Amino acid sequence: MVFALRPFVPADLPALYRICLLTGAAGGDATPLHRDPDLLGHYYAAPYAVLEPELCFVLTAEGEPCGYILGTRDTAAFNARAEREWFPALRARLPRPAENDTSADADLLRLIHAGYSIHPDVRDYPAHLHIDLLPVTQGKGQGRKLIEHFLAALRERGVPAVHLGVSERNTGAIAFYEKLGFHCIGAYPGWRAYGMRL
């Protein structure tokens, strides 16, 4: 199988939504959890590709997208821009869920209506990233290549440090990040923050 890494192009957006859904349950397929298959992508993938496409890279297998890495060089500035340019339209057509709605869709809708925030412990790590890979890519060194490519792009832009969040249930991803040299910044209910100085 031939893998290739290339910059994001707008035609990739549906593939990003699909990959985000297929990896959205602590690395597994989240399709059964969601009535609206786009909610995960609305929050975790698409805004980065749309608002900061120069830091969005797509992995292909035989020409078909099978993974991505994306993020921002400046989390605070990105969050402010998303609040102006991304979330208002989503909120207008996706109402807040009822308070007694405990579904996975409701959880994501609450995130969309709350917007992005920065955990105080990661403020010294201004960039952040999201990486998702379909099973066909895993165990073949592709994740490492994506991370190295993204970190190189951050270094070119003079970024001093980067962070990411990972579900505490995603033990494979935690081991992967630690092997690449990320250190645990903090452990919180349900997730951990990892960081790297550049």
C-alpha cells in the first residue's frame, strides 16, 4: 500500500468529517453513538481545516484520504477566530439540547454552544494539534510521519511549544505520544493533556 502526505485542499473536507467520525470513540468508530454524523467533525476537524488550512495535512493510501493531522499555531487566537467565524452559523442551525438529554450528540452540541477554551495548564504550549488515522494506516509508521511533519511546520513558524488532549481510554494513543517524546502536562477527569517543547 502506497501512503502519501500532502497539504489539505477544500475537496478533502468530507473525508475529514468521515475520518473524524470513524476514529471518534477513543480511536474507534463513533458512528453508532451519533444521530448526526457531522457533529464530531464540526468541533474537532473542520474548523481547523477551514480557518488554518496551512497547518492541515492529509494522509492518503492509494490516493484516498485515510488520516489527517491539523491544528493551530496559536490556540488563543484560533479560539477567538472560531468564535467569530465558525460557531455562530453552527449555533444558528443546531439548537442547544434539552438539559435531560444525555446522548453523545447532546454532549457535542453543548461543546459547540460553549465554544473552545484553554485549560490553564497548557497556556505555555500555544499550539495544539489533532491527529486521526484509520486502522489501515496504523502500525506502519504513518502516525510518526504526520507528527514529525506537523512539528516541523510549527518550528518553521517559530512556535515554542505544542499540546494535545487525549481520552484516558485511548491507551494506544497515550503510548504513541509518550514514545514520540510528548510529556504529560496533567491528568483530568476523562482525559490527559500532553505537551512538547519545540
